[in-house]
Amino acid sequence: MPFDVGDGGRRGRRPSRNVLGGPIGLCSSRPMTGFFRNGCCETGPEDIGSHTVCAVMTAAFLAFSKASGNDLSTPRPEFGFPGLKPGDRWCLCAPRWREALEAGAAPQVVLASTEEGALAYCSLADLTRYAVDVG
């Protein structure tokens, strides 16, 4: 179900669409995620990392990310970051998800909450293979 985020950081941009062509859904509000910290994996020109993949954290992915120089599991209270644990949903950079896929450590994906911009880096077929929200 899509999440109404009001302007949600869009600042006049068109409404975000997911990789399936529908309205973007909420990825997570606990912890709060998204480039705009509105719970959605929306993007814009200022998001150079393309934080567009709504991923479900796994121990394997968190270890991969830490070994790759992006420790997502350690809390950073000075930045309001609680640290992630397996099962948490988080808006990942699409290129990092692709790297994890190639390394055999890709986390699962919530397609309804993955922004269409992710398709510039990841194929829909790959994202679908890891989807938790397809029947």
C-alpha cells in the first residue's frame, strides 16, 4: 500500500514511482530511512548515491557492507543513526545493491517501495529474484 508522504522532500518534482510502475510505498519509518528521511526510497538530483532500493537487511549483507567500507550496523547517535540489524528495511544505494548481488550477498528487496531510478543500475529481473513482495 502506498504511503502518503505529502511533499516528502520532492520539492515540486513529479510523484515517485516504484519499479513496477505504481506509486512508491513506504520502506521504513523505524528506523526512518530514505535520502529525504521520509521513509521512502525517493531520489532527486541531489542524491548522487541513488538511495532507491528498499532492502531487507541480512547478516550477510551487513557484513558485506561493513567489509566494503560502509558500516551500517554500528549505531552513530551523533548522526541520529541507530544502526541496522537483520530484518530492518533500509533505502540502499542501487549501485551498492548491485555490488552485493555480484558478491553473492544481496539482501531481499521490497519492489513496491523500490524507486524506478534503481533500474538505471539494477535489472528488474535481478530485483524480482530477490523480492519479498511478489506472489
